[in-house]
Amino acid sequence: MKLYIRTQAPGDRRDHVQYDQCFDVTSQAEWRAHIAAVGKNILTSVLKPTGERFRLNGRHLYTKSHPHETRYVYDVTIHDSYREAAAKLAPRIEAALAGSKRCLVYLPLRGALPIWRAVKRHFTDVRPERFEEYHAVTSSFVSYPDELEIRGAGVRASGRYANVLELRRLRDWCIKQMGFDHLLYLDEIVSGGMMRGHVNEMIDLGVTRVLPVTVAALADSFGTRSKANGYLNNLTKERKIHAFLWEGCHTLISEDQKFTLGAHYVDHGFGPHVVPVLTETNDWFDEKVRFDTDVIGAPETFAE
């Protein structure tokens, strides 16, 4: 499988915005060793399943904890609502990005990636040279190990603090160097607190002064649970962000559902390192196959 590692080390990322180091790994021990070798410069990592796959072990990988997992029942109408909301959101995003020649798509893992895949299938222009995905890892579920001495607000940082580190890396070493002229931040909204926090950090770190930032989302329960929409709309009126766009769906079934997402964390204390969630035969779980088929049009394939 392919391991993509990002670090806090300074340096031009002109060639690889998505990673600083890339390795082919064949075991969990090898995966862990590469991350440990980076030491205190570690930021985040993503392990992508390829043709030669192995199943990882971990206390949080296969247990069912979130209601979307423990109460899961396949319901095509929920998938239909998700797909229809994405179809409505797509042209609005394209309109906001009109004139952009190179857009950086900021996608916090795990929840944002399925939204992006559902939305972009309805775009009229998805040329690779126009859109560059950035799989940020910003989970509040996980914590950086104590020995790394990564601190947020004076205490051991959670993976939530990785949003600041990811944005600093992009601001200092990627955005101008790679010629990006727009940033699309796409995510899910339940209460909206996480999106509000991420956008505030983009503003505080000066990312919004470097290039226009469009914020877009799918909202759970048709947006009735969100407490952040008014705040984000005001940021648009104040011209602190370029645009805020959202569409509501019945249920964000992809939210905190590792078997639908196909991605999670081996150990919440190891740090923000996303790995694939695979069956004992190293395939996707049925939840993800059904979701991808209904919402995205086909199951995600495994790159060779």
C-alpha cells in the first residue's frame, strides 16, 4: 500500500502538495516504522490501499461505536438524498470558482472526501490540472503522542490542531509555489462547529489573504441542526471569505461511519494517521460498496 507522510519541516513543496515522503509498505510494522522515523517533525499521514493490500489491526478499527454504525440499516432513500444534495451543490460551487485556473481542494479526512466525490461527478470541468485534492487529517478523535511534544494551547495537541499545522504548511510552502489561485474547503455540517473553527483558523493564519477561499458543505438533517450557517454567511458579507455554500440532506450517513468511509485510525493515541478499513479479504465493507454505488456511481477502485 502507499503511505503518504507530511512533515513540519520547511522546504519547497512545488512538486508534491499532497505529501513530503511516499513509501510502498507491505505490513503494519513497516507503516509504523516509517512514521516513527520522521520523529518530532511529523504532521499527518494517509495510507492508501493499492493492489497489494494488508489488513491492519487496532482497537478502534472494527468496533461499532457511532450510531451510524450501531444502527446501520441500508436505506437507498438516504443515499438518494445525499446524492441529490451533492448534485444541487455542484453548479453553485462551479459558479463560485468561475475564473479559477488552479484550485486547491481542502478535504479534511474522513468526512469531506465522499462529499467531494459526490459533488465533482456533477461538475462540467474536472480536469486534473484545474483541481488538486488535499487530504487534510484534522480529527478531534485522536491525539499526538506525548513524546512528540506537539502542543496546542499549551497542552498535548489533538488531531484537531493538525488543521493549523496543515494550513501553515500550505500557506508557507505550497500555495504560491504551486500557482493555486483559489481554495475550496469542502466539509460536512452537523452543528457546524468544526467548520466554523477550521474557517476561523484559515482567517487567523492569513490563508484567506493569500487567495480566495470558498467554503461549501452538505448539512445533516437538511441544515436544521447547524448553528454556524449565519456566522459563515456573515463572513461572506464581510468579504472575509469568497463564498459560503451549502445544501441539506436527510442524513450525513458518511459522518463517523468508518465502514462507509473506508478509513479510520488504528489507535486514537498514535496521532492523526488515516488508514483504510478493509474486510478480512482486504476488500471494502458492504456499507462502502453500497454507498459508493448509489452516491458516486461506482465503488472506489484500488489503484495498482
